[in-house]
Amino acid sequence: MGYFWALMSVLLVSCAQLIMKWAMMTLPLVNHPYELLTAFLALSPGAVALMVGLFAYVCSMGCWFLALRRVALSKAYPLLSLSYVLVWAAAIWLPWLHEGFSMGKLVGVGVIFVGLLLVCLPQRKR
């Protein structure tokens, strides 16, 4: 059950990051405080998305607390790196984020994923 909570945390934090990125792209800049405040008071789509993203982030922390009670830290913590892989892939796949693909980034994400497998896969008994 601990791995379930860890994976839920990873999924929620990945979604939160993507939602908050979109929100930041649509909201007025911070150096325009009046427009930013107006966007929040009017519950613009960007403001709502930011609140949803922050809520997902808080929920991911709750899941993470439950995971840490059940999974060794040496196994649980590397699972967080899975969010790097998921966010990178989703950012390329989702057209409104305008992220570009590069082989260098693919290799970097591949190294992260292989490292995750090496840490988390069970070892054979000798």
C-alpha cells in the first residue's frame, strides 16, 4: 500500500506542476499587481488553475506522508524522480506548453529512469 501512496503522490505532484505552469502562462505578470489581483478576484481560468494546482500539490504531500509511513526512505525517495520523467514527457506532449524535444533531454530523462529502476527494483538473493 505504501507504493500506491508514493505513486499517487508522484502523479499528483506531476499534474500540479503542469497545471501551475499553464496558470503562470495565462495570469498577468507579478509586476502588474492590479491586473493580477483582478484576475484572482474575477476567478479567471488561470487563477482557478493555480488554486487547483496548489490543492493537488497539498494532496500529493498528504499521499507522500502516508507513503513514508509504509516504505523505506531509501526506496520511496527515488520514486520522486519519476515526476521529472512524467512532467518532461507531458510538457512535450501537451501542445499548449510549447516545450521542445531534444535528444540531450531524452538522454537525461533516460538516465534518471534507469537510476530509478536500479534503486527500486528488488535485488536477487545470492
